[in-house]
Amino acid sequence: MPIVLVGPMGAGKSRVGHRLAESVGAPFIDTDLRIIERYGPIEEIFEREGEEYFRIVEREVVAEALREEAVISLGGGAVLHADTRDDLAGLPVVWLKVSASAVAPRLVGGNRPLLADGGIERWSAILAQRRPVYEAVAKYSIDTSRRSVARIVDDITGHFGGTR
């Protein structure tokens, strides 16, 4: 512990994280939800303060969460911060991969500031930029495109030695 989930928007980090936490008997922390609880909606933070400020707030919340015995879902861009990447070294980090065709329906109607202009094409460009970072921090990766949450959780717990 902690077990950390990383990946692009719409990969299923929150859904998988909840079920994984139940499976291993640990609390679940969604760093995006913690940011919302403390600072308000993410899209409003972007509008009001800009992405740079959001990344500072995100780093603070992520650093705090990584000190807890929990299953932790990081926002898609949290791994861009060098200190976060350093903090992830040695932790069980799972990269949840997803194809553009599978993620497109998951993103419909969402309030994701980085996708406001560009939709799935923008999502693909963001993933292309972040892919090397996800690969660098992950100890294990799994494609969530066409798999059930239960199967994904079983694969993750099996890879990391079952429940705690």
C-alpha cells in the first residue's frame, strides 16, 4: 500500500479504484474528488486560476494521498509533476489503458476542461503526450477498453499478490 492507478481521462480509474479498494480492504482516494472538495469544481479552477495553478493544487493533494494506506486514483495529468513521479518510484502503480474508440462514449457529457475544445482528437493528443510518463511510472498495465471491472480488479490483485 498504497496501490496507485494512473491513466488518461475515461480509463476507469475511479470505478476500478472503488472496487479494488473493496477487494483489498482499504480506503479509496480519488485525488480529483479531494481537489473538488477543497477547491471547488476542477473546470472552475481552470477557468478562474488556469492550469498552472490547478497543477500546484493537484500536486499538494497527490503528495498527501500517497502517504496514506489506500487505493489511490490520480488525475490523468498528475504524473506530469516530477515530484509526483519521484514519489511513485517503488510503489505499485497500475496504468489503466483504454482505446480511443472505447473511451469516446465514456467522455460524452463530461466537464473535462482539457477536452472542452477538440473532443476525442484532443484526448488522443493528450494521451500521446503522457504515454511515455505512464509507461515510466507503471509497474503493471492493463487495458480497460473491453473488460469488466471485476476482471480488471482480479488481474490487479493477482499481479500484486492478492489482498493485504
